[in-house]
Amino acid sequence: MTAPTKINDVISLERVGDVALVCIDNPPVNASAQSVRAGLIAAMDAANADEDVKVIAIYAAGRTFVAGADIREFGKPPLSPSLPDTINHIEASGKPVISAPHGTALGGGLEICMGTHARVGVKGLRVGLPEINLGLLPGAGGTQRGPRLMGVKHTLDMALSGNMVTGEEALERGLIDRLEEGEPRGVALAAAKAVLDGSLPTRRTSDLPVEVDTAALDAARAMVAKKMPNLDSAPMVIEAVERSTGDVKEGMKFERECFMASLQTASGRGMQHAFFAERAVAKIPEAGATPRPVAKIGVIGGGTMGSGIATAALTSGLAVRLIEISPEGLDKGVGFITKNLDGAVKRGKMGAEKRDAAMARLAPSTDMETLADVDLVIEAVFENMDVKKDIFGMLDKICKPGAVLASNTSYLDVDEIAAATSRPEDVIGLHFFSPANIMKLLEVVVAEKTAPEVVATGFALAKRMKKIAVRAGVCDGFIGNRILAYYGKTAGYLMEDGASPEQIDAALENFGFAMGPYKVGDLAGLDIGWANRKRMAETRPNEERYVRIHDRICETGAFGRKTGSGFYIYDEGDIRPNPVALRIIDEEREAKGITPRDFTNQEIVDRYMTAMISEAARVVEEGIALRPIDVDAVFLFGYGFPRFRGGPLKYADEIGAKEIVRRIETYAMDDPYYWKVPAILRRMAEDGTTFADLNDK
């Protein structure tokens, strides 16, 4: 045995008898950075030049094998050697090369393994080709070597879904050759010795044949047309995989051309922006503050929202004290939580033992005094300021010093709520999205006197609950609901002026939303918006155009899915326009003297999105959101904004500030009160800056 030699800072070479062990050590996830690529080539050359070496084994240090590309290289000129060149160099080695992946082998990491002559995974391994989640496709041989190892169908499934598969599944598919217990270095060394004694065959993947699978290709095309029509890289995946049935060099060349093209598509840019948004929102002014310890929380309210929050807390390992005012309400809340956890077991998200342990951490009570020992309490009652202030006044007296007092309010003034206590520095808004046990977004609403460590605690709680936290300032509706209220009016104007709810929904679903605004309203419950409009009625300016259609539908008792009808009628899974709603629309048009006009789907999208962008710009201008990318994150993870478009302000950059200003000024000829150009957009149109530029600042 010879002592390991450092090839560079991230690659080392060690000789054990006639085996050369190549170790990748580029923490935290061994990303395939330029130094890794260059080091692997140098290690291959050194091992091949050593006459005593008979076989080469690649493994990785730390908790994972190569888990993808180095995101620091994204958007920058490519650095030599490229990953395809590196993998081709490995595959061309004159001596057999095996890989021993552990943890995860994703994207380029899995492609490195495909380029070795045999693959022995460490138990617990998961592998995947997640490039589609960035609007890309595998670009280092994944679409060419994948079919040679596991067939066309499995390659298409992995590359189009982006999902990981277990080591056991990878073994069954032929993607790896063996799966062994042990630590990576030991498995790599044992696998190399198996090559030497002939018990582990080796071969160059590129030399293997590919069986044509027309049925799998046709099925993939049909799926993409139906579910991924706006993602430019998806058809490229299918074409590249189809090319694997021909000459491998031509297939590799075509794959690389597609990969480079996917980097330049609007959907690719949008998907990559969404990827970075998830990480960017964690950069907050309070990032240096120390979060307060949280082991036990209180949740006040056992309705849909409160029980969802309690479920999310229980599944993240927290103890939960659930408070309701009546035994009946408490039983209902516990029932909701039980149903949520049972559903998670049924879907395979958690085991029965974990479900039972979570339920054991739940302590239901009708006594507020039992919150005396919790570290954090979340109030989740209905949207009434007087009720919330009464609750926070009680919490002020009951909760221990240093306990975080949070409101799940969707709209109300957190400063006013905090003023009901003697410790406003401990008060914060934690706006969960329904269903709270599933939705990823958490708006952390920072009041004027909220202490930095309380903000940090909110972000730490979100991370523990596997949610994406976005910092928001105090205003009516914060980031998401404030913008929603504004562009929701545009949808109402379109409907009153001639577009049907069905057409508006269809236009926006074609744009990429999973559901249009009227289907969403029916799903959430029309009574929620109705209650908020009644709350705001006294402050509504007389000059503002007000659409009464929603209110009149609610007055009939139709609140959406939960009552069986709203804008649509819901019968045993069937959905169709509600004739009562259509009659109300006609009556309101007639009462206002509106002659309905036709709108194209593009006009609907343009007006809807321009309104969204306009109010989002004001939210950034006023500092309610720290950066444009924070707004994008809110809409991506809380409002179903199409990921391939990157978020409303990323989409705005694709359009350009000048065009947005032109649209607003055009629409203002119809309604000058509603359509006003935000000052920030006017400046951007004049100086050529973008929202991306503001993110960088």
C-alpha cells in the first residue's frame, strides 16, 4: 500500500497492491466542478501509466457520491475539461475502471458511473437524472449510455421525471452491477479485487447495443404533449434517447447540441431561476442571529389550517399542544390531524411507527393555560383583528419569557397584533399556505419591533418543517395575497367585460398554471375572499371599479367545491360551468350597461400577467419583499405559478420593462384608476435595468 497522493485539492490517488483507488473529496456534495473533472483525468493518466496498477476504482468521501454539477459554474463560460470529455476519458482507459457510488449519484455523478466499466453501489444508494428540473437534459452521455445499460423505457422515465430511484431499483434495471454493504472505500477496493479475480465482468458501456423501443418513445411523446407542453428540453430528451439506437459518437454529439440549446431556452432560464430562488430567499438581514430553541409548540385553532400546521410540526419531530375552545372542536381537529397522518402512511410518505410516534407527541386541550411551557405558539383562528388581539393579550400573560408568539394571519396588520402584548419583539407572522402539511411556502412576516433572533427562529422552523421561508414586510396581504388581490381584480374585470370564467381559466392553464383563478377560488372556498372584501369595504375608494359577481354567487350559498357549486358545479368528479353563476354574470353586465366583448386567450394572459407584475413591482419598490426573486419564490411555491416561467418578475424580464409599461399605458385608456405605472418600472424602462439586476444588488 502506498500513501494517497493528492492529484489536486479535491482528487487523490492511492495504490493498494495492484488497485488504484481514486477518491473524490469536494464537500459538501462532491459536485463535478472543474477541479474534479481535471483531477479525474489526471488520476486516470497516472494510474494507467503505473505498470503495477491492474484496475482503477473511483469512490467519494463524505456523505454522498457526486450529486450533480457545481452550481457556481451556472451561467458562466464553460471551463475545460468538460464533463463529457472527462467521462469519455474514463471510459477510454486502457485499464478497467469501476465506480462505487454511495449516498446519491445524480446527474453528472450518475453519468460518471455510466462511463466506468462496472458499477458497484453501496447500500442506501439513490440515483437520478434530475436535469429536467432545471429545464435541461442529461448532457454528458446520460441519454446515450443510459439506454445501453437499462433500456430506452427506464432512461426516458428517469430523464423526463427527474425522480431518484433506489439502489435496488437501479440494480434490477441493470444500471448498476452489484449492491454491497460497507463504506465506499472498502466497497470500491473489494469491487476492484472482484474484477481481478474475474467474478465482476467489465465492459465499455458505449460498446453495448441498444434495443429499439418504439412503444416507450411513443408513450413518452404522448406524456410530454399532455403534461409538459411548455418545457423545451422534454422533447429534446426523447430525441436524444432515440438517437442512442444509432452510432454512439453521433448520439453523443446530438445530446451535447441539445444540452447547449436547452441552456438558451426561456423555459430553461425559468427553471434555473426557480432553482436558485429556493436558495436565494434564505439570505436575509437576520441570517447572523441565533434562533431560539424550539422543541414544543402550541397551535391555537383546530380547523383546516391549524390542524395542517400541527401535522407539519408533528411530522418534523416537534411536540404539539393543540388548543380549541370546545371539546367538539378539539375532537374535530384531532380527527383532521389523524386523517392527515394516516394519508401520509397510505401514500408511503411515512411508516406506521412514525405516525404513531407523531400522534404520541400531540397533546390536545381546551385550556389556554397549558401553553405556559411551549417555546413557540402559532395562532390559527379566523381573520378577525379583535379576536386575534384578545388571544395575543392572553398569550402575553400565559407564555414563558422568550416564547415566540406567531400569528398565521393571511392579511392582518402584525404590528397591531404585536401591540396587544407587552413584548412586541417576540411577535411575528408565520403565514402558512393551505393545506399547511403539504404546501411548501411559509411567509415570515417581520413586524416593526420583531427581534432578529425571532426572525431567525421562523426561518429555522421552516427549514425543520421542510418549507421554503420568504421574508415579508407588513402590509395588507403581505407579498402573495396583496398581489393576488390586485390581479384578481383584473380577472373580475375580464369576466365582467365579456370573457367567461371558463375561458379565463383555460387561457391561464394554457399559459402554465395548474388551475385557473376561478377553479382555484372554488377549491379554496369563495367565502374566504368574500369575508375579506367585506372587511375592506369601508376603506374601498368610491372611484374604484368593483365587481359584485363573486359576492352575489356567495349570497346564494355557493362557496365552491365544499358546497358543490361556485363558478362551476361539481358532480361526482365532473365539473361544468354553473348556470346560476353565468346568469349572475349576465345580470351584472346588464346592470352596468356593459356590452360583452370578445377577448383572445393571449389578451387574457397579457392583462392578467401585467397586473400581477405591476403590483409585484410595487411590493419590491416599497420593501415589502427584499428582492424580486423573493416575490418569484412566493408565487412558485405558494400560488402554483408555472415553474418553467421562473416567477412573475422573471417572466417580466423576459418581456422587458418597456413593453410592460406600454401595456399598462394602453390598458389605462380603459381604466385609468386601476392601471398605473409603478415608478420602479418606469425607471427600469428608461435605464434598461432588469429585476435580475435588482436581485444582484
